[in-house]
Amino acid sequence: MKLQINELYNLLDTFKEIELSIGYSGLIIYSNSALEKEQLGYSIDNKGDWRQSRFVIGHEEEYGNPIFVDMSRRYLPIYTAEHGEGEWNPRIISSSLKGFIKTLNYLYDLSKERETPIENKDNALSVSDKAKLLTKIIIQTKRLNIRFWLGYFLE
């Protein structure tokens, strides 16, 4: 697990930006210095079935739902789960941390000058950009969670 934590920290350093937004929705990916602190609300609460192998790396801006890695799995898959539901029902959003990072870095490049709703309205993603992004998501994440990806970035 120690080796995986070091790998996780090294991979998280490859994000181009820790805040990502296109219009109204976005993600916050925690900096390495904040990661340990961000585990507290999840790891010390016995209610809700939070597993020790889950390591929170960020959250969705709109609802505060955690974005987390399953450290017990080989390729470090990425999940999200609805916050405040009484129990955690994880939904996979990427089969690997590496694929997740590649997808978010591509999304970051697309999001330049589209961070606010007004900028997004005046400079919305084209159909071609959306198709390229969807293709990247399918290739890089090996999973397509329609609700997560489309709901946040391809509206």
C-alpha cells in the first residue's frame, strides 16, 4: 500500500490544474499537501460503509460528491458516490487513475476560456470538441459513466 500511495502522489502531480470547470460544473482535485487532511471526514466516520481502501483525491464542485481511488485494485480505478445518502454506492468513472488524469488534462485544455457560464455561452464546446472528448473518455477511462461525464462536461 505504501508503494501505491507514493505512485498516487506522483501521478496526481501530473494534473495540469487542480480546479477544472466548464461553465457551471467542475471538479476540484486536491493538491498533494491537502490529501491527508481531506481523508478525515471519510475515514473516521464508521457510518456509511466507507472502506479503508478508498482514498479521496477530490470532489465534484456542484454537490460535493467525493472523487476517490480504490487503492486495493491494481490500476487504481476512480469512483464517485453521492454525498449525504446515508450509505456509499460508488459509481466507477475511470478504470484507472492514469486514464482519469489523461482525460482531465485533455478536458483542461478544452476548458481554457470556458471557465465561467458567460464564457461558456460565448465559446461553448463545438460538436466536434464534444465528439473528441467523448472518444478520449471512452479510450482513456475504459468505462463510460454517462451521468458523470455527460452531466458535467458535455451538456
